[in-house]
Amino acid sequence: MKKFPTLTISNHPLIQHKLSYIRDKTTSKKVFKELVDEVGTLLAYEITKSLPVRAVQVDTPLATTTCHVVDAERVVLVPLLRAGLGMVDGVLNLIPNCAICHLGLYRDHDTHEPVTYYFKPMPEPEERMFMMVDPMLATGGSAIASADLLKKNGAKNIKFMCLVAAPEGVEAFQHAHPDIEIYAAALDERLNDDAYILPGLGDAGDRLFGTK
Ligand code: PRP
Ligand code: URA
């Protein structure tokens, strides 16, 4: 029996290769962002494998055939600000027509509790697939609060994609939201006393936006 049944770790060699450079403290801001985008694209490929498709008739130059398309407008990307913004371009490479629903929250430095400062709900939430993206799942507080908010506003189908997850965060998130699948590039060892992930990659927001 899996300890974390809702967690999928992608062991794809390219994801693991790129994550190694993302973790490296000597990686420049420019390369860090490029790699976060690339891993975002690769993880999005995995997370979207169960998207529903719709049959359409297509005229090729030679014949008419039945093809299958995704209703991209039904997919809603939910970047958890700020650091989640770093994964948006990567997902848009695959699903350029998806909607984007920004959710602003930060983790209070002393209490580590999430503080929400921006959210604009989507219309017809029950008919959409929400894809929350944030590089880090540490205590789980930010992701849990985000999923709470989406559900309160009617979302029924939510998935969560991150780069690095801590066992503490996965445990808390799956306890709060056992219906939401988590896709991550790595499950790390633990949190330190400041609730940073070890070995982790440091502060994702600061490295993406050069704020340290
Ligand atoms: C980071 C990260 C997550 C959160 C994870 O954001 O991007 O949102 O911390 O920690 P948690 O699982 O313990 O809640 P932060 O609060 O540093 O804000 P930022 O994205 O604006 O840098
Ligand atoms: N937020 C980050 O950016 N990094 C961590 O390790 C934990 C929370």
C-alpha cells in the first residue's frame, strides 16, 4: 500500500536532469526560469493525460475522418502567486488556450500560515478542470487553502502540480483533499525549522524574481 496514494512522482530522466540544475544554487536566474518552464511543460503532459476528448469530423486533403480534440477553454490553470507564475509559460506551451485564474497568497514568515490577497472566481466552475501550479509544497498550508477556496467557489475537478514536495506537505494535503491528485518532480526528505524543504531548491519565488 502506497504511503501517499494521491501523489505521483515523475521519474522521467529529462525531468530529473532539469531538476538537478534547478536545485543547484549556482544556476542563474535566467536558466532557473527556463528550466522551471521546461519541467512545467513535461509535468503538464503527464497531468493532462486523463483530459476528456471530444470527437470531431476532419476533412484531410484525401478523406473525412473522426479525430479527437480537447476543450482547452475548460482547462483552468491556477498559478499560486508569486512562484506559481514561473510555471505558467511552460503549461501554456502545451495548452495555449486554457484559462488562467490567478490566486494570490503568501506564507507568513513567522507563522508559516497562508494569507490570501487575490482571487477572482471562474464562471461555470463545475464544468472545468482546475490545475493548481506552484513549485513548492512545503507545509501544505498554501495548497490546502487554495484548494479550499476553489472548492468553495464550486470547483469539482482539481489537480495539483509542483516541482518539489515535502512529506509533511503531501501528508497534510492528502488528508485535507484526498480527492485531488498531486503531480511532483520530486519528493524530498523533510522540512527544516523554517519550514523550507530539504534539500529543496531554496526560495522559489526569490530565485524566479530575483528578490534576494
Ligand atoms: C512559497 C511557495 C508556496 C509556499 C509553500 O510561496 O511558492 O506557495 O511557499 O509553502 P507551504 O506549503 O508551507 O504553504 P511564498 O509564501 O514564499 O510566496 P511567494 O510565492 O510570493 O514567494
Ligand atoms: N517555499 C519555498 O519557496 N521554498 C521552500 O523550501 C518552502 C517554501
